[in-house]
Amino acid sequence: MTVPVPSAAPDGAPERPAPVLVGCSHGTDSDAGRAAIRSILTDVARVRPDLDVREAFVDVQQPEVADVVADVLPHAPAVVVPLLLSVGFHTRVDVAAAVDRPGAAASVPLGPDPRLVAILADRLAEAGLADADAVVLAAAGSSDPAAADAVRAAAAGLEEHLGRPVHVGFGAGAHPRVPVAVAEARGTLAQDGRVVVASYLLAPGYFLDRVLEAGADVVSAPLAPDHRLADVVLDRYAGSRAAASAAWEPSAGSSPAVAGPPARA
């Protein structure tokens, strides 16, 4: 994990505050999903207690990411880290609009990343993956071709890690859909093999429910909670904090941002 050292302020100038880390997820009605996402930011705050870590959403839950960024900017720069596994509508539209102001920047999403592949492999091991089993990587999906490419990159990484083929299925937006990928994988099985789905999802919620209905024999748990996700988030933050700081100017009469708990729903 790389954490850059802030540049020194000019002589006589007040020290510039570190950018606030805004962890922005999709939002969900699932209590388990909310807890899993919040665990990521709780881990981030534990690893970096010096940072102000905020929670924001693009749908379903409050506060909206644009409102959180607007609340932060009078007092400090803001870096929005999309708690998403690939680019797509929400990164290109909602998050991009939220940071379209001086002092705000957005990082790339969490995936693809080798650490996510390692978590996927661990989840499959926990689910009892056997040599005779076929693997399907199941992702939420998006109509954005770059999102599908990112998922296929994750599948390629998992193939290399496992040393076996990995089929890919999407919950929406792209093809093949998860039930089709499961059926295709089943056609490759030896007599005693099973179809095991690797859930390329951060948390329980709508898409995990759809994966559970897709006809697989075994479905692995989502990626969160896992302490390694905090390292990925902090690396994404580190890659964008300089851009946010360079363009930020404090509002007249503003006071420093006060760090709070990572979730402010």
C-alpha cells in the first residue's frame, strides 16, 4: 500500500488539509450488504486514523455523493473512491458530476486488481472448490463495454491463479448472463464435478440473490468483508489525492473538516 507524504506548505502559509476520502458505493436495501460495505470503510479508518473517511452513495441510500463532496469542499479537498468493481454508468455520470468542481477528484474503481483475485480464490477455497469443479465468475454487469472488459480481466487473473478455465457471466447489461454461463460450464463437467460460482460482487444484495437463483451447485461469498479491500481503497485514494489538493482553495472563513465515523447514513 502506498501512502504519499504531503508536500510542505510555503513559508508562512497554513498547512493544507489532507483530502477527505469519500467511499462511494451503489447503495442497497440489504442490511447485510450495507454492513459489508461499511466494513470496508471501517477498515480504512482503522488503518489510517489520520484520514477523514466519509460514506456516500449513488442510489438507494443517503447521503448522495454530490452532497457529501459539496459538504467537504469548503473545508478540505475530496477524493471519491468508487466502491465498485469496474467503470460504468455510475462512475462516468454520477461520480464524475460530483467531482466536477475544483478540489475534488475521483479515483478509478477497485477492480480489476490482483488483490481482488486473491480474495476470490480464497472465497472459492472456503466454498470447497474441488479439482473436478467448473468455475463461473459472476459479476453484476454493465452496458459499458469497458466494464465487461474489466470483468474479463478479473476472470483471466483468476484463471491464472487457479490454473483452470473460468467462465464469465453477468447479472445485467452484458452477455452471457449468469444462468447461461452456468449451463455452459455444466456442459464441460466430468461425472462428479460441480458448477461453482465465484461471486465477483462486493456485498450481498440484489445481484447476489440473482446469482443464487442461476442454477449453480455452489456460490461463494462476496468479497467483503475482507481487510485487504482497505489496502485497495487506500491505493486508489493515494493515486488521486494530489489532483484534488492541487486545485483546492479554502472558502473564506472556513474551518478545518472534522473527522467523523466512516458512515454517515
